[in-house]
Amino acid sequence: MKVLLTNDDGIGAQGLQTLRRALLEVPGIEVATIAPNSNRSATARSITTREPLWVDEIEFEDGTIGYATDGTPVDCVRFATLGLIEFQPELIVSGINHGSNLGDDITYSGTVAAALEGIVLGVPGIAVSQQSATGEMDFRAGHRFDFATAAAFTARLVDEIDEVGIPEGTLLNVNCPGRDVRGVRACRLGKRIYRDKMHLTEEHEGRKRYRIYGDDPSYHDEQGTDFSALADGCIAVTPLHFDLTDQEGVERLGGFDFGRLLQPAASEVE
């Protein structure tokens, strides 16, 4: 299995390095690493189109080589498929992210975006995220992490990916508890409750600086969701796909005469 490993926390992040070492220990897995040269959290599916990208060859402590770029996680996946590494990846593994990516948060996540880019290119993907040791249920990562269990689980998942059977056009979004893992659940995305507020943090000569995100987010407590699994100390595994089409909506809109909107609006009755 030829694996591209990437993330959004940066090539030196503890989560990526722990997972890289775990993958290298599995016979039959070939790993190439391309990651941002610094933190690119919450960049979602952004790409770099207005300027060329720098790439630095990095030697890891075990003597293997990786690549660091000033691009985004999605750029990293593109680099791999366009020939920066010696093989075409058969699987994209993104993570381990420092902090969970649950529910609606996945739409902002650079970790999930990298795996999703694989889907766009016809390559299956796994996005892996983990709580800190404090067990927070939001995207604001703590500072203490032990990635050993999440890395070992992901390495086994990659090793047995054919038996798992990811449907075509689907990625697996994996979220791990920060401690005391009690099991694994396949589950759906939950619903985040955002409580963003605008805080003025600085004012100088007519300029104002605000903080507007991340004010104590919560979630809907529903069984069968990724939030519920993580709250119960279980690893949450959620299959995601790229098709955002509302098929019922297509059928409903099919009954509307859009063609008449091409005609001039009726003149007002005098």
C-alpha cells in the first residue's frame, strides 16, 4: 500500500510524526510525507493559485525524507499526485490532527480537506484527529497529547483497509479520545452549536482589532453521532463523501419553470 501522509498542523507536528513512525512499522506500507511547513489549521479546501510554492526536503530523525511546503494541505496532495514523490498514492492519510474534527467543524478543517482532495482525485482517504488529554469536545486543542493509541489504530486501519472496504468516493473521518479509549463506533456527523461573539481586543488610531471565533462552542447531544461516540470515550469513524447534491431538491426544482426567468419581466399594469 502506497500512502501519502500529510496534515494541517505542520510537518514537525507531534501527531504527524507519531503516525508516520507507526505506519513505517507495518510491513507492506510505503509512506511518503508532504506537509505544510507551518500550521495551516482551518484552511479547509483552500489552494494556492496566485504564486509558486516553495518546497524543502526534510530529513527526519530516522534518516527518511519528507517534503515541507508553504502551501496548504490540499496543495500537498496535489504535489503528490503531480509527481513530487516517486509513486502515485493509493491512499491519503491526513493527521493526526491536534484537536478533534467533529460535526460541522469538518467544513473548516484542513485535515479533512486533504483526505477529501484524494476523493476528488479518485484516491481514498482517511482523516485522523484527536482530543487533547483534557478531553475537550470542541476544536480548540489543548496542549498535552498522547497519540500512541490513535497512531496504532490508524496503522492497523490502513493495513486492513481492503477488508474494511471504503466505498468508492468516500473517506473515513476518524476522531480519537484524548485518553482511556473504550471502543470504536461507526457513526454519523453530529451538529455543532457555535457561540461566536465579537470581542474588541485592540484599538489604535481608528483601527480596531476583533476576535470573533471560538467562544465556548457546544453540540447537540444525540445518539449515533461522532460527538456521542467521543463523549463516551470511543473512537468515532464516520464515512464522508463529496456529493453535496440534494436529490429531492433537484426533483422539486424540476417542477419550476426556470425558463420563464429568461424572459423580460412583465410590465406593470397601468
